[in-house]
Amino acid sequence: MPQSSITLDDLRRILREGAGEIEGVRLDGDILDSDFGDLGYDSIALLETASRLSREYRVEVDAALETRTPRELLALVNAG
């Protein structure tokens, strides 16, 4: 059953499950306003993340791909 809201820890889990943790980048730090590119997540990694969010939280994949930071992605999921 899809979840209704997401936390930063949930997003970290999904990022790690979908694409792993990029060498040299710590997701445990203050990443809310970091660009996904700066975190080492390319378009393929973000597509996997968006796909997982779509299944778990019923988020539109295209809308999720338009976000640039974890804060934007969390706001999108939690607004829906």
C-alpha cells in the first residue's frame, strides 16, 4: 500500500536502494538543499529514484524528475 508522506530518512533509503551511495558523498549530512548532481546522482539514478517513489508514494515520475534538490522532491511527494 502506498505511503502518504515521506521523510528525509525515507528519501535517503530510496536513493541508496536505487543507486547506492556515491563514493565521496555522504547522504547522512545536510543534503536538503544540495543539487542531486552535486550529490553524484545522474539522470539514470534519479529515474530509478523517481520510479521507486512512484510505486511507494504514487508520485508522477515526470514531476519527480523535474526536482533538483531533496527539499524539492520531499515537498512534491508530501504535497500529493
